[in-house]
Amino acid sequence: MQSLEITNLNVNIDGQPILKDFSLNIPKGEIHALMGPNGTGKSTLAKVIAGHEDYEVTSGEILLNGESILGKEPDEISLAGLFLAFQYPLEIPGVSIANFIRAAKQARLPENESINAVEYYKELYDKMDALKIDRKFTARSLNEGFSGGEKKRCEVLQMSMLEPDYCIMDETDSGLDIDALKIVADGVNLMRSPERGFLIITHYQRLLDYIIPDVVHVMYDGKIVHSGDAELAKELESKGYDWVKDSFVSSLAQ
Amino acid sequence: MNTTVNTHTTANALEPQWLLDRRNSGNETYSNLPVPSAKDENWRFASVLSEDIDAFKSAPMPEDHAIDYALSNSKLVEDPIAELIFVDDHLVQSKPLPKELIDKGVRFLSLNEAIEDHSHLLEPYFLKDSTRLGSQKYFGLHASNVKAGAVLYVPKGVEINEPIAVYHWSNTDKGLICPHTLIIAEAQSKVSLIDVLASTTEENRCLNISASNIQGHPSANIYRKVIQNFNSKTLSFQLDSAIADRDTQLENIAINLGAAKARYENQIKINGSGAHVTMYSLSVAEETQEFDQRTFQTHNAPNSVSDLLYKNALFDTSRTIFSGLIQVEEGAQQTDAYQTNRNLLLDQRADANALPGLEILANDVKCSHGATTGNIDEDELFYMLSRGIPHRVAMQLIVLGFFEEIIEKLGSDSLAENIRKLLEEKFASKIKS
Ligand SMILES: Nc1ncnc2c1ncn2[C@@H]1O[C@H](COP(=O)(O)OP(=O)(O)OP(=O)(O)O)[C@@H](O)[C@H]1O
Ligand SMILES: [Mg+2]
């Protein structure tokens, strides 16, 4: 029950199937990595889980701790315990990081309670310091004019501030330099807990040297075609997707 | 120390001849010019004014409860160094300048006081000219009726860092108010003045014809903000003109929230090189409100900058019109002149019109003009929702964020905070979950 469970999910975009009978179960306490070639549907999966309306879900189920979240609003799904670190975080002009995260925290409090500003800023600054984000960033418009790496670090900052049950990180490592990669990995490892599950979407095995996954899945053409332990990422790195196609896809097709 | 003024004065025969002449010619202009029609280029897209303007009349001194209401709600500007509060064009309270500024020659006077005792100060500027953007008829009415307002004179080299505030409240149904603001900033002086226009009730339908005139002498630094927050029944004309001389720094900010129909004309003339003028405006239109904005940036001298940014958010079936002209005269080389209008449509029924224009007679200039109209970005919204922020709050944050680049230019944290609150109040009923 304490898991993020996706069963036989079929999703179309403009009538074209993108996710095809996709199934995946992430119990709390585990880190799952999801790898797969460009355009295979990883971000589509992440956004469908987060409640994006533009995708046609034709069948399947998504359960968060046993409760269906399919068809729920993105804000409800967030409050139910899901966090998506975006592959391409949006720029929100005129909304400061501090006010943005504060609004998200406020949404988690009962109606008549408001945030304790002193505690809030202490937590925010501590977490920014840990992620080596300059405190001056609090007043800057969210993601506006941020470098690629700054955006990704800011996603992780939001994630650590909101303390979700399940974290989906969509290529958070892309655009990070080596130092930033370690900082972000440290941030994730600090959040690692028996009470929390992770789905880490990545193209690079390098990240998985720092965040050791429990399970690695390989996705191809809308579904998971092979799963293994952390070694699988290394094997994939050396053999490439042709190996996946030859070894797992054709055998599935027959 | 605040003093309450109880006298009731009107324009009268004791006025100097030059003023009587200007009032008469204003009256003639008002009577002779036709009511503008949408065929007039200056009134394109504006809805036709069906109202009988003559039905609006100056109102007598208001009753105490109206005055009390005005006094207890004149709070937008915190800790002004001096203040005037008018209700229906009657001065009801004034906080004079501190003695040390008066000793330095600074004058901050109600219009009546200025006419009586400082007519020489007024004569070169007062009612001589206004915007040339289509409202000459209404300026004529203003000139013949004006009896309330503020005259601010800052002598050479005197810098005032704290804001000066002027409140104009309308209180009477079918009342006419004609607030006037004259700022004379001598060379190297510095001053900041904030006009607030508002109504004491939700119901009184009033006609406002306000005019302001800023005279910026060389190297003066002038900051003028005007906040229009009349009730939704009001008809409002604001006719603002300014002259910038050599190295004058002039910053204009207009916040437009209220009125049924509000026409805002803002005209700046740069007559000296090295001047830097900014014109910012923020409007929130809802229901059937119409904001009609006409601007004119004239560069008569080289090496100067004028930068205009007008942002509008439109709810319901509201309308906005932005029509702006940049005119760069021959010889005004190395001019930088910008004009940007951005409209955020929050309802498909709302209607934003933009008429940007350029007229450039110099050949070495940097000018740009542009207008954009767009909706809330669905991806931005999804991003915010995905953090658990409810739809209503997300929309508010996006709309407030849209205005933030104007709000942060207000230069005062407390005023910025008070304006954000006003905006939030206005959105609260508009943005539903
Ligand atoms: N809004 C959309 N409209 C049309 N096609 C889309 C849309 N979003 C995704 N697609 C298509 O769906 C497919 C899957 O895209 P998705 O972004 O999920 O891939 P991905 O696995 O995340 O790729 P990458 O590794 O490059 O990030 C692609 O072919 C993409 O072009
Ligand atoms: Mg992707």
C-alpha cells in the first residue's frame, strides 16, 4: 500500500500512443532509476502522474499509497504527497522563490493557520545553504534568468522544502556541472528515507554513482522493457540502446 | 501637526486677472469644442461618452462623517513629510512641511493658498497648457472650475527624501471634482509626490477631471506617483503633462484600479539633453471598466532617454486602450525612446487595444515600440499547481507577478506593500478557484 503504483497505463497525445501498458511500482524507501532513449515517454509519464491535463489517459491506474490519483488536480496530487522536479522548470516572472515556496507550504497548512515567517526563513536558508544556493536568490523571480544548473538546484530546494512522500526527478542531473551534481546528489541522499520513494529519470549513469538506486528500469517505446540492479545502468552505458532493442524489445514483440 | 480647515472657498473675483483670463478661455474651449467621437484619432477604440457632463456640479463642503471617513482612510502613503486631504475639492486636513524645509524656501500649498499668496509662483505655469491628446475640451472644464489641489515648489538644490502625499476624495453623487497638481522642481532639487484619487462610498457617481503639471528644471530629480482608486461608478479624466530639462530625472508611475471609465493622458516633453524620463503604469480592469490610455513622449533635445511601460490585466468584459506616440524632433540625436504595452487577458471576453506609434525626424536614435497581449501561460500554471498551490492562489501570484516589475519601481516598501494589498483585494473577488 505504501507505494506509488502504476498499472497498465496507456496514454495518447493527439491520438498517438505514447505510454503503452506501462507498469511500475515504487515502494516507499526505494530509489528507482528510469532510463531510456529520447522521446520514449519518460517526461510524459512524469507529467501524467503529476496530473497534467493535456494527455489522454485511455486506460490504467495510478495509485499513491493505495489511493487513485488519476483525474485529480495537480495541486491535490501534490498535497497527496507527490513532487515532480521538472526537466524544464518554468520561469515565473515577478514571483520570488521565497513567496512561491511559501505559498506551497501554506497550502499544506489548515485553512486558519499561517506560516511562521521566522521558522520558514530559517528552514529556507538552511536548505539553500546546503544546496549552495546564494541566499540572495530568495528575492529573485522564480527561475527567471537562472542558468540551467541554478534551475535544477532550485527544483531540489523546492523538493526538500515540501518533503513529499514520492519524488519524481526528471533529468535533474542534465545541465549540472560536476560540483553541482554532487551537491544535488547529497541533497537527495539526505532526503532518502524509509518513508520516501524516488523515481529518478536520467540519461547518465554518472548520477547513479552518487545516488545508488535500488532498481534500474530501461524504458523503450512507451514501456519498461528490462529492470535490474544498479549494475544495469553501467551495462546500459557501455552497450547502448541497440543492445536494449536487440535483447529485450524484439523478444517482447514476438 | 494636523490642522482641520473648515472654510469653504471657491474660485472668485478676487483672483488675479491672468487667472480669470485663463479660466474664461478654459470655459470657452469647453463650450466650443465638440464632444469627441470615436472617429477622432485620439479617441479611437474609446467608447462614446454618452453622459451629460454638465449634469456634474461642484459639491458643497461634505458632512462630518464623510470627512471622517476620508481622514481615516487616507493611509496609503505611510509617514508623508507633508500632506493635503481634500473631499469634493474642499481641503479638510493639511499637514504642513517641517519648518526647516519652509526655511529653505520649499512651498507646499493648497491651490487656494497659492492663488491668494503666491500668485507669482503660479502664473508662469498654472493652467497655461495641458496634454494635447484629445481632452482639450475637458481641460477647459478643469480650468474654469479648478479650486483644489497642491502646489509644490522646491528651490534650487533642495532635496526632500520623504514622500509628500495628496488625497482627493469624491463624496457626492453627480459631483464634479477638478484636482490639480503643480510641481515646480528647480535645478538640482529632489522631490517625490503621490496623488491618491478615491471615493468615500461605493455609490456616488462622480466626474473627476484632474490635471497635473510637472516642471523639471535642469538636474532636478522628480518622482511622481498617482493612484486612481475611485469607485466603479466614477468617470475619470487624468491629464498629466511634464517638462524635463537638461539632465532632469523624472519618474512617473500611475496605478489605475477604479472608475467605470478612466481616461489617462500622459505627455512628457524633453527639452534638454541628458534627461531621463520613465513612465510606468499598472491597470487592473474588471467587469465593464474601460481604461483609455494615451501617451506622448516628445524629444526636443539630444541624448535623452524616455522609457514607457504600461501593463494591464483584464478580467470579465473590461476594455483597455493604449495609444502611444514617440516623437523625436530633428536634432534630437542619440535619443533612446522606448514604449511597451503589455496586456494580460484573464477572460476571453476582455478586449485590449494597442496603438503604438513612432514619429522620428532625427537619424541617430534608438527607438522601440511594441505591444503584446496574452493569456496566462498554462504551463506556468501547471508548474505552480504541481507544488500544491491552489488554482486561485496561483492565478493571483501570476497576476501580481506580472505587475511586480512596476510595483518594485514604487521605491517605497510600505507603499509597494499597500498597493499589493489593494491589488489582492481587487483580485480576491475576481479569481475563483
Ligand atoms: N505536448 C506534446 N505534443 C505533441 N507531442 C508530444 C507532446 N509531449 C510529448 N510529445 C511527444 O511524445 C513523445 C514522448 O515525449 P517525452 O517528452 O515524454 O519523452 P522523453 O522520454 O522524456 O524524452 P527526453 O529523454 O528527450 O526527455 C515524443 O515523441 C514527443 O515528441
Ligand atoms: Mg523528458
